[in-house]
Amino acid sequence: QVQLVESGGGLVQAGGSLRLSCAASGRTFSLSAMGWFRQAPGKEREFVAAVLLTGGRARYADSVEGRFTINRDNARNTLYLQMNNLQPEDTAIYYCAAKTPGGDFRVWGQGTQVTVSS
């Protein structure tokens, strides 16, 4: 099994930045991709960004393209999400997720709260 633990959330003013981290442990060699999702109050969980662990171009939601950057440190089994120019609409619980080849994102962290004040 794989365990994911997020950190780095917090309260920031609009225009500010935060960096989220996701530490993976367990059978990480079985993973093919990792990503970030978020869920705002009263809304469904939505995709934010994802990256293949073997390399390749990252994917982003249109709403964060150009402001957020996803990257990974395979040696540390850690995934990051650098979030710049944060806006109040980015307020949500951010979840780290992982998938195995041919599967969906089925492994989830506990989430970390990001709050952006106007």
C-alpha cells in the first residue's frame, strides 16, 4: 500500500504564494503518476495538476495554468505544488493523489486547507 501525507497549507492574502508538499511512503515503486486535486466548500472535488513519475509534461487545470507548478522529487518520494498569485477562488482543501499504471487516482492523502483572503 501507499500512504500520502500533505503539508504546507495555510492562510495567505490574495496575490501571495504557498507551496504544498506530499510525502509518499510504502509501495511507491508501484505508482505511475501523482497529482493534486481540490475541493471548495459546497463544490465537488476537482482536478488541479498531475505529473507522470517517469517524466513527461505536467497537466494543469485551466484555472491554475500559469500560476501553479507541479513537480516531484523522486529521490525523496515527494510531490510539490507551488502556487503563485493565489486568489480567493483558490480557497479549498487540497488533496494529493496517486495512481498505478492503467488505473485511476485511488490513493488519497488527508488533505490540507488553503485559505486565500481578499
